Amino acid sequence: MGTSRLFRTAGTVVAAAALLVSGCSSSGVPSPSSAATATAPGPPSPPPGSEHGRRDEVVWRGGNGDGGAGRVDARARETGARDEWPGANRATTALRPLPPVVPAPLRGYYEQRLRWRPCGASGFECATLRVPLDYERPGADRDVRLGVSRKRATDGPRRLGSLLVNPGGPGGSAIGYLQTYAGIGYPRAVRARYDMVAFDPRGVGRSEPVRCLTGREMDAHVRTDQTPNDAAEKRSLVRAYQKLARGCQRGSGRLLGHLSTTEAARDMDVLRAALGDRKLTYVGASYGTFLGATYAGLFPGRTGRLVLDAAMDPSLGAEQMNLEQTAGFETALTAFMTDCVRRADCPLGTDDRAEAVSLLGDLLHRADARALRTEEGRTLTESLATTAVMSAMYDEGAWPALRTALAEAIRGDGTELLQLSDAFYERSDNGTYSNLMVANQAVNCLDLPPAFHSPADASQSLPAFRTASPLFGETLAWAALSCAYWPVEATGRPHRIEARGAAPILVVGTTRDPATPYRWARSLAAQLSSARLLTYDGDGHTAYGRGSECADRTITTYLLTGRLPAPDTTCT
């Protein structure tokens, strides 16, 4: 879950360096250029607060109330025992399904009819879905209104139903993703047989978005030094996290306790009913896999064909998730450097990968000592430069742009690195930001207890994070501190998702994925009782629509027929 996790050269919706690993989620989203666009997870720290001091059993409510959807033993919330799937520190308690009968207080939501109207690009329609703010206390005076969009199947007589898509984040706009990519860029056969549908989850985009800071305040926030060298810089970082938390409390206090992934999954079931579908068909990328798997765990009998691409592992605690994502970025950096030093235009040398990494580290240290000038009227700090480099790890299609940007930065001009960072944070030319980053923080900090509770905790973790990634480790360790200051206590806990009784599910993992390490896909596939793992041996974040004919054909065949690939299928 990449806590703390749109860079669209290859497509991934991710939160910022301050969030890349602060929560527990990452992002992924196919984009027009690479066919796939997040988690980090934006950050990992929390996608999934914390019962500090309690060690007995606690109820996992996933947003102040999931009606007893799951229970998690507090003793296993961060560590857990080894199980049959790969990895350590994993929760031992499984998410429980909800009762199959819709409770009477919720029937009005399930029976609502969507009123469609033309919107956005040609051929797209929009509507508003009404859901309860709190599923335990539904009431019209407390409803949340969610934006929904669709594009109808082009082969009406052979229509299979609705295909819901989510690009990840958390915080990525699924409606934006649908209208700019999925609704026009998914394989023609899929678009012919399915109504392509998306909704922005609560708190995101067109669904009562979380509001926290002004554009000017966000500019200051993302510049904050995330590799503090002394006590004063640590205090400055903590103040930045506290200011963001206070801003979100002021701007969106009503919502903050009800933005969990469990509640978003319940919203998906209301949408499924409103669309008239008996079962949910779904493609989720990065954090979208956590959302889709949660749906399957809560509603296994209503689960249809689910594709979970660039899978997250819900059984991990925030610190372990952040550590493993840090190692994932190091794997991606190694792949980039290996490619770079073989090229004549590599600005980091053409001989030795270790020397190239050292030169990149020197560049970041120089930016820490003195920010680089740019043509944008702003300077490039170390934190912004690090974000730019990490953003390019999501897609190998971004590597040429990164090489060019690094060459300019070495000559003293940080303009192109700043542009990469701005794209990652979804900063527009007029200085405003989408709400991707703050929504990412809000969901992550609700979905898992914080990785760290104090600067001392983060400092103590630095050796492990530096081992995971000598270049990125320190930044990501401090990013994982952000949820410690969140104004709403987390409602989620690490847990397994088994979804017993669900239809066959396709889990997809990419071997050198920076944001959602391949082992997470293996773990999720092993947890889900009906899942089959498809491996994509490649670079970047997500697999569907990113250039592998084998992966595209396999996923499309599953969506159209329900047929899973053979066990141990690997695509390149």
C-alpha cells in the first residue's frame, strides 16, 4: 500500500515524497502514453489508528464502522506470523465478509437510480451517487455525493455489463483516468462489450474532495527538507506535517474519519447495484488493487471478474510496507542506472553503475546545500529533485526525460527536474494543485496505524531504510513519519484478505515494480482463495497496457471470458 503514494509519462498516480511512503499505499494508473497510469503506495504509511497501549483484540472498523466487517488481533497489527505466502511481519487475521442481505437502513441507497447527463469528452456521461457518510449511522443529512462517469459499450447486443476502473493513489481521480485513458485506450474488444465506468472515491476529485492547503502553502510543503541534518530541520519537518494535518481538519473535518478503503469498497457495492449489475467487474491498479481486494473480502458473493494489477499486500504493517517499497525503488533505480551507463547520453557516466549512483547522490546533496535555479521562478530543492527522480522510476518510458533533466541539473539548471516533480504532485502552471496528495494522506493515515510516532522512531529506523536504499532510504523513512500527526486516529489494521466464495480473481505483479514490489502480488495471490497470479517480467509500475502483448492478451481474455491463465504464467 504504498503509504506514503500523476506522473503521466508512463502513468502512475502517486502522492508526493512527503507521502510516498507515509501512508501505506502506492499508486498506479494506466496513461495514454504507456497505457497505464498510481500507489505511494504514493506513500505507503497508512492505507490502512491506533489502539495505543491496548494489546487485546480490537475491532477493525475501516472508517468508524463497517458493521463488524473484520476483526484484527492487536498483537498482530504490525508483526504477524509467517504464513504460507512469501514475506514476514504479516497479519494473521482475515477480513470478514459482510452479511449478504442489504440492511433495511441502506436499501434506499442500493435502490437509487442514477441520472445520467453528457459531460467531459464526447461519448461520456456523468451522474451523482448518494452514499452514507457513516454506514453505521446512515441518514440523508449525513450523505456523501460521489461523482460517477461512464462510456457505454459500443456493441450493445453483446454487452457484458459494467467494467469499473480505478487508477490507484489513493487519491487518483478515476473519472479523469476513465475520460483521458481507459474509456478510449483500453482494448477495443473490452470497450465494445462493457460500459466503461469510474467513480472518484469519497474525498477525491469530484466526490467532495479533501481540502487542506492553498497552492502557495502546498509549494512550501513539498519543498520541506525530508533529510533533516539537525534538530532545527527535524522541527521544521514536523511543523510541516502538523500544518498539513491542521489544514485538513479545518477544510474537511466532516470527512476525515470516513475516508477509509473499507468505506470506499462499500460505496462500490452501492454503485454496482445502482448500475444494475449482479456482480462487480473491476480493474484496479496499485492502490486500486487494495480497494478491489477489500471489495472481494467484504462481498465475495457479488465479486465477478477482478483484475488486480500491481498488487498491494494488506497483511503488512506500515513500517514494513514502507521498508519494502523503499527496496522496490532501489530495484528500479538499479535498472535505470544499468540502462543509463550503457548509453552515450548518460549524464552520470558510461562506465560504472556504482559511480553513476554516487554522482546522482552528489547532485542531490548539492541541492540540499543550495537549491538549483530554474526558469519557473522557483528553485529546485533536494526534496523536489528526489521526487523528480523517484517519479521516473514508475515507468521506463520516463527514463529519457530523466536523463535529460539530470544533465541540465548537473549544469546548474533544475528546470526540467522541477517540471517532473510538478507533474508528480499534479501542480498546474497557475500554482494550484489537484487534491491527489492530500487525499492520499487522508486515506493512508486512516487505513493503517502510523509507521512511526515520533522523530526518534524515524531516526531509529534510518539504518534499515538506508540498507534498503542508500539513495532514497532516508527520504522515505522521514516521509513515513507524516501520519503521526494526523488529527484522526486510524481505523484500519493489517489483515489478510481471503474472499472465500469469490469468483476467480486475476492478480498481476511486475518483477521490477518500484512502488508495489513483486512479492506483494505473490502474497495477495496466495491470500485470496480464488486468485491466480500473472507475472510480468519487466520494469515500471503496473502491467496492463504497458507494451507487453502477452500481458495485455491474457488480461483481456480474462475480462471477456473469465478464463484465467495457466499457473505460473510469466509475460515479458
